[in-house]
Amino acid sequence: MEDKIIAENELGDWRRSHYSFQISNSVINQVVTVIGWISSRRDHGNVLFVQLRDRFGDTQILVKKKELSETIFESLKSLKEHSSIAIRGRVVEQKNSSNEFEIMPEEVKILSVSNKSAPFLTQAISSIGIDTRLDLRAIDLRRNHLQNVFKIRNTILNSIRGYLSDNYFVEVNTPKMIATATEGGAALFPIFYYDREAFLAQSPQLYKEQLTMAFENVFEIAPIFRAEPSRTNRHLSEAMSIDVEKAYVDYNDMMDYLDNLIRFVIQSINEKNQMELKSLGIDLPDMSRPFSRITYSQLIENLQNSHKYIRWGDDISPKLLKDVFGDEFYFITDWPASTKPFYVKSKKMDLLTDSNTGDDSHVLSESFDLMYGSLELSSGSTRINNKVNLMDNMKKKGLSHKAFDYHLRVFDYGVPPHAGFGLGLERLLMAILKLDNIRDATFYPRDIDRLTP
Ligand code: AMO
């Protein structure tokens, strides 16, 4: 047999004829062109098994010394994992298996040679430190484990877009370079904006609220920026937020929406990612019941009754929740207004304001957090849509009306009652796939120590 090897870094007129999943009975004995990178190799002296990976998986290339020229055999033998190659060859049934196929190469084109052995293996669940992996992230992302994680991430995004579009939401995009903070406690990244100071957006909050005036139901899937000074396994400096906002509803309606949305996402993963789930060893969360709802005040009482040190008005640390909740979705509702940002509506019925002293420290808000175990996945609320109330609340929180003039002025034109939530994409992926570190739920994590790659 005459065979050729072309060793050049040029693709030329070579194009893939089949992806790995298309190498099946229907192309048996045909000559196909497959392209990819070498994910593993087994060298048996005169026979070489090369696994060629494309975006769907591996194809086995069977390289026999006696059936190929010396050059082609030796050059395939010398290639390291991660090198990119193209193979033209005949599809044959694998020996000992009638349902598996492999390719006997006739022509080989070496597209890109890997000079180094990667410090971690493609197949293994790597025990190597996350920093070593992140330093070579593009190679790390080739590993089976992360391939499965990111395939499921893709399903989550597609299903959320599908669900919201089917429910009459419009996908929007809002500015990421902004003039004012929206999320109180979360720190801002300042930037130069021509001759002024500006900030990277902590959330699309005020813009998504304004857009309910024009579109009623909006959503945005985009990065949010938080200058998080702490090193934790659940905080990123740049995270993806799924922001949803809807006119003519309140926070109870939005909890129903969020419950249904997560249910739809889990169902989609169940339908589309059985192979990935199996390979990751993951059972999806039990979704047989609606998510339970507990008020903040009730939860504080429960914690106090079980002798935890916490006062009404405190934030609730994940550590305390760990002892109370297992791997389940639940809402904590009606948070003290003092713990929530200025745009969150207070609860009328539960106003415990002491009218003599003006003490409003026990005012509750129409708000919720969606939790999974001790991990916060989402916050949402009914928003203030009345200008006077909003200005009052801003004053209480020490915010300048002047700085928010661009926002307050639309309230002169009748902002509809509205509610919404922000759902952290990486946190959701972490919860569903039981990932230990949020950094593995994103492509190129940013944190206090990391600005590259
Ligand atoms: P909040 O600040 O609670 O609310 O953020 C909403 C959700 O975004 C995710 N998140 C993060 N994920 C990773 N790293 C971070 N540093 C980080 N910060 C936040 C979490 C969190 O629950 N505007 C409101 C939402 C709204 O009311 O619509 C907001 O930003 O999953």
C-alpha cells in the first residue's frame, strides 16, 4: 500500500469528513478523514493504538508497522499526547467487538506537534493542585472530567434561554462600565472611563429594572464583577449571572418562576447528559417536591433553639446552615430590610416600626435567597417602584440621590410594579455537579490572586 505522511503545520485542503460519533456501521470499509488531537496512545512495539479526540469524543486509530511505511509508523510513534493530526484511512470493525470501529491510516497529516508532556493526564480525575491546572487551563479543559462539566454547563445555558424565551422574556444586554454601585456590601472595581472614574458592573440591577418599562419581561446572561477580598471556594471576582426581571409580579411569583426554571434545567440535563452524568458519577438532585420556603425569622428562631449563636438581623453564615440543611433546594424568605440593597421593597404587613422612636430595625423585606445546602444560588425580591419610597430608602442607606439621578428620573414616568432575581451560573453548576471549587465551573477564573491566563 502506498501511504503518505505530510508533516507541516498547514491544514491546506484537508477537511474533516466525519466526527468521532459518525464513525459507525454506515461508513464501514469507507475512507474517511478524521481530525483531532491525541488524547492517549498505547504502544505495543509493532502496533500502536492512538485515540484521536474531537469535540464529541475519541476515535481509535490502529497503526500497524507491517501495513505502513517506516516513516508514517515512526512519526506517529514519536508523537506526544496533545499533538493535532489528521488521518485519512479506512474504517474497520475492531477485533473482538462488532459494535466498535477503528481507522487504519493511509495518509497522515501532522498539524501541530506537542513538545512537552502535560503535567496531568487527560483521563484522570487529577489530584494535581488546582493552580497548576489553572496555569495551563486550555490543556486542563481537555480533561474528560472538565469536558463533562462544561457540556452540562452548555445544557444549562441552552435550557435557561429556551425556558425564558418560551415564557415571553426578551434577552437584553446592559452596560458593564457603570457610574454607581448597586449591591451595597459587594466591593467595586474602579476603572478609568476617559477623564472620569467609573466601575465594572456588580450587577445589571437598575438597568434590568428600567427595561421592564419597555419590555415587561427581560433576562440577561452576563458577567458581574465583585472585588471579593476573601479566598473561598465559592467566590469569583468575575462570575456569570442569570438576571431575570418581570413586570406586574411580586417576589412570591418570582420564587415560583425560579423553582420551575431550575426544575426545567434539571430535566434538560437528565434528558441530554446521561453519558456525562454517568462518567462524573453524579445523581441529579431529587426534584419530586416544590422547594421548601422558610422565613428568615423562623430560621433564626430554629437556629437559636438549637443553641447556635446568632441574632435577628445578622447574615446567616454557610457554616450554620450546613448543620441544618442537606443537599436540597430551599428558599429563605422575608429578610430584614437592613440586610438587603436599597431597591428592595419592604413588607407592609410586617412593619414593626416603633412609631415613637422611628426605629425600623425590624422591618422585613419582600425578598428571598435560593439555597442549595449551605450554598446561596440566587437572591431576588419585589422592587420599589415608587420614586419617593426609593429616595427614602436610598437616604436610609446613605446613598446620594444626585449620583442616581440617571435612574431616579425614569420613575417620573410610572415604573410598573416588578420583581426579579439574579442566579449565579457557576454556583448552580457547582450545586448540581457537587463541585468542590467554583473555579472549575468557569473557563478562566478570576480571583484576588489570579489575573492570568
Ligand atoms: P447577589 O449579590 O445576591 O444579588 O448576587 C446574585 C447571585 O450571584 C451569584 N454571585 C456570585 N457568584 C460567584 N462569585 C461571586 N463573587 C458572586 N457574587 C454573587 C450568587 C448570588 O446568589 N441584584 C441582585 C439580584 C437580584 O435581586 O435580582 C444581586 O446581585 O449566586
